[in-house]
Amino acid sequence: MDAVEVDGLPGFRRRFLISPTADRVTAAVEDDFHCMAVTLHHDGHQIAAVDAEMQRWPWTTCPGAVTVVRSTFVGAALSQAAALGLKSSNCTHLYDLAILAAAHAQDHEAVCYDVFVGDAVEGRKYAEIRRDGEIMLCWTMDRDVLRSPPIVQGTPLMKLRDWIATLDPAAQEAARILQWASLISHGRSIPLDQQSDATRMPPNCYSFQPERAKRAGRIGQILDFSGKDRRPLDHFDGHAFIGR
């Protein structure tokens, strides 16, 4: 399927900005529900320190995950960051940012991913991901079952792992980002009162662990980037939030 002009269309938007330097790399994300960044300090091989900042988050307990992401990644090899396997004990978003930062620590240029997942129309959605403005993947879905591209037609969104494994590394990264964003985008269509009880969530992140879920309260500003007046991370200079 060809790309669609998405400016002004209602839907979920998410931007990642990865900014490497000689001895550190920062990855930031913003979408409707989240705004945060992780910086890995390294010597080219090993992660020496981790800084994390949360500007918007959905649960009262989320800030506690900053300590966990530090303890997870400090001392790890950049090349082994993705294999640590501790995602469910972390904030999934901080964890993913750390993995993304480690993967791009040796890059010489910044990388920007822009994701769009349109709101469903009679159950159907269009989704795309661009890297530095260039389309990498575009999908159409019918109630979370892919309709295009043809190679994955009929495959549920949650069952893409085998296909993703056949792609080259850059496309694998883009596909995982687009898959995860497509799942998060459901939050736009679920009434807030139906997604505000953490004890009903599967224990797949820091705030949803049983010892925290019972005291986690839903908070946070939710933004809609469907209009043309603002874009995710428009207040992030690559290394720090500079206010709106």
C-alpha cells in the first residue's frame, strides 16, 4: 500500500529522537500519554551511567522506575543491552528508550522516527513509520489483523515476531516500534475510567507489578497531536526538555 497524507488526520502520533555523541547517547519519546528521555553514558563498549527524565507519565508510581532502569543498564555492554530481559520489572517506555539508545550509541548522526496510527474507521486503521522523514513501513489493519502489506495479510498484530525476524536490522527496529505504537494507540479509544485500575492490568511493567498496582493512580496530561499546531518532542533539543 502507498503512503497516505496524514497531516491533520485524527490519530495517535509518537516521535523518537536519538542523539548520539562520542561518549553518550540520548533517546527521547513523546506521544499522547508519555514524554520521557533516557541518556546512556558509555566508553564505546560499556554503559557507565544512566540518566532518565519523565515529563509526562500515566501512573503515580511511574517515577519510581527511574531507579530501576539505572540498575538494569549500568555496567551492561552496549551490545548486550537488548538481551537483558528485564522489561516487565521496568517502565516499558524507559526500557525501550535505553535499548534504542544502546543500538545507536555508535552512530554519527541523530535519528528521528515518526509514527502515525490513525483512529479506526469501521474497525480499520492505517499506520506508518518514517525515519528521518522517509517512509519505512505502512500497514493497514482491520481490528488488529493486518490487511497489508500482502506478506503479512491475515496476521494478528501480536503475531508478527516471526515475520519481523526475517527483516534487515533497520527494518526490524522500525517494525517493532510500529507494532508497539499500534498497540498503545488503543488508549485513544478506551474511556479513561476503563483504563484507570492498575490491578486489572497484566503485570508487564513497573507500575503493574502486584505490589504497586494496588496503589497506582491514573494521572497525567493526555495530549492529542492530530492538529498541525504542535508535534511530539517539539520542545526537546536532542538532549534536554526546554519547556513549551
